[in-house]
Amino acid sequence: MKKRILCLHAHPDDAEILAGGTLALLAQRGHQVIIATMTAGDCGSVEYGPQEIARIRQNEAARAAAVIGAEYHWIGFSDLAIFLDDNSRRRVTAALRRLRPDIVLTASPLDYHCDHEATSKLVTDACFGCSAPNYLTQAYDQSPALPAIPHLYYLDPAEGIDRDGNTILPNFAIDVAGVMDTKQRMLEAHESQRAWLRKQHGMDDFVETMRRWCRSRGALAGIEYAEGFRQYGGHAYPRTPLLQELLRDLLLPVPR
């Protein structure tokens, strides 16, 4: 049975950098892939004002998603303004009810950026709340509650480390060597970010940085390129290996 997979991360280009290969593989196999970002990337420029760069980045995100036939959605937040509060939790829950995923991929709970960490917490809570009919989100969307909590997975943090430089290992990895060219085309759609990431992050080439991160994950499993994931299995959340089963032939164990 085909599944709906939602990758909901903080900013345009996060999903492509950290999970673009896996999303491409899922789309190739006929699953419905949705890429969503909490923000439209309104702070990601030194050349444009917030409204203009947000418009540019939403268009880039839509083009990146289109490379694999995926949808793109903006959840409605602004950069550096994702907070753990009641309205934010209801907004994200409403988005999940509208998009109706079977599997949710989101940011690591530990990462370098406050938006990433807040996204991770909000999405985790929204996965729980989206199947509770009495948790009211009609102020944001009229879609009904989901029939069950979606399967939830965390992507790697940037560089595979937390804020203090400690390594965060994935539970498993997916071999993405066969779709690296597709992943690169997705990332290259985010053209506005080349100059920004060079200035703000010290990345001389964000495509090569992406490839280096994938090589580092591949090295853990003895292959060329991989993307890492951790399944969240808290009480009441699904623990069956649904994503792993969809990509069983490309699934790689990661030595602990």
C-alpha cells in the first residue's frame, strides 16, 4: 500500500540537505511525498528584505519538491520565531491534520539552531495531538483528526552533532548513492542560499557540504553515501518499522 510521507523541517533547504535522497527514493516507489517548512526563510539573505526573500525561497522550495514530484507547503512561521506555546502547537497539529501523513520526518531534538529544536518538539507533540479529536485546531484548519498517531522519525542534525559538538548517531541509515544526482538537483534549486550560507555558515559550497555529510553517514555503514534516521518510539507512538520496510533493500544498520 502506498503511503503519505511528510518531511516537516524548519527552513527551506533543510529537508533537501538532510533527507533529499530518501525522499527521492520514496517518490520513485510511488509514495506521496510532501515537503513542508515551518518558516519561509525570511531571514536568509543579506541582499533582500524579509518579504522578498521569503517569496524567493518559497518558490525555490516548490521547485526543489517538483524535482521528485512532491508537494511543498509553508506552515506559517517566521525565522527565529518558532516557540513552544499553545498556539504554535495547535498550528502544527492543524497542518498535520490537513496533510494527513502516515509517516512524519522532522528535525533532530538536538541541533545547532533554535528553529530546528523547536520544530522537533512541536512536530513530536503534534503527532500525538493530531489523532485526538477533542484537541481543537479549527482556528487554523477544519480538517478532522487523524485516525492514528503517525510514525515519527528524526533526521540527523547538521554535521551529525549537537550544539556542544557531541556525536549523535542514527539508529539506521538509507543508502542514497543511487539518487545523489537527484538530491543535488533538489538542493541546487535553493539558489538564493549559496551566498547566504557562505556568509553566515562559512560554507564555501553547500552542495559539496551536503555530499560530505552524506559520505560521513555512509562511512558508518561501509558505503559511499547515506542518510541517517532515528525512530521515535515514545509511549503510544508507533514502533513498527514502517519507513524501514518501505526501503528495506536499501536499509543499513549503524554500529553503536
